[in-house]
Amino acid sequence: MTLVSTAFERRVAPGRALAGEAASIALACRAMARRFARGGRLLVFGDGGASADAQHVAVEFVHPVIVGKRALPALSLSHDAARLTAVAATSGFEEVYAEQVRLLAAEHDMALGFSWDGGCADVLRGLEAAHGLGLLTVALVGGEGGDGGAVGRSPAVNHVLGVRSGDPCVVREIHMTVYHLLWELVHVFLDQPEEAR
């Protein structure tokens, strides 16, 4: 029973700390709603398990599970193995997202990058490329210190949403809650046209 209690305990403080991020999450959602209202798309990416999260986010926005919510354009840059390995073979793995962003991004688009510890160089490069093109940039990061590592400290990231944990499982679990909040609150702002201007 102690092991079970410990597993739950590891999640308590980071979960509670998420409530302290409410203002940051709301600001990111309002900024995203404004971009969507202008015809922007969401480009999402991350490594390993976070690549599955990127796909999940894209599907949530493109195919809302709640009846009456509008579909919003989103694209995962992590899901195409042929494209990823082609870029990695010619330009190096650190460029797999940056090159796609430079090719696919348009005015008013947004980039959302996942890095459980803030140390993913390819995610950072993707966000930097997005920022350089004028995209809104959002990072979902984690780390024991709460600063989100190199990704979280980067001036190229407009909105850093961090999880205070060094446990990758806990970080990803809380990231899932955060991106569901992003989806829900973006729609709240879009339903209030004065907020999405």
C-alpha cells in the first residue's frame, strides 16, 4: 500500500501547483483565440511520448468532442515518420520541427511545443523558428525547478506553461490537463468576440 500512496503523493503538489498557473493559461488561451479568429492554425510538436500528445492536441482542435464547438485548424508536426527522418537525415535531428515550421507556417499561426524537461533541442529550435516568423509560441514544459529548462527560459517562447516536477510521467499527465484547458478556454474566448479581437 505504501507504494500506491507514494505514487499518488508524487502527483499532489504538481497538480495543486497547476491552479497557480490559471492566469498564465488564460492569457495563452486568449492570445490563441485571437490568432484563430484571424484564420491562424496551430502547429504542435514534441518528442517521444509528447509526439502522441501533439497528435492528441491536433485532433482535439480539428475534431471537437463536445457537440456545438467549432473545429479549429491544427496540425501535428510529429506524426509523419517519413518527413521527420528525411529532415533529420539532411539537416540533423535538431531541425526536424524548425524546417517544417519554416515551410508550413503562415501569418497568424501558432506553435505549441512539448518538452517534459525543457531540454529538447529540436522543440526549442522549432519554437525559435516560429518566433522568428512572428508566430505566437507556447511551450508546455516541466522540471523540478519549475523554470522549464532551456525551452522555458527562451525569449522565443511567448507563453511558458510549466509543471513543477522532474517525473516525466507526472509532467505528461498534467500536460494533458493543461492542453484540455487550452482547448476549452480558447473556445470560451472565441464565444466572446470582444475578447478574441
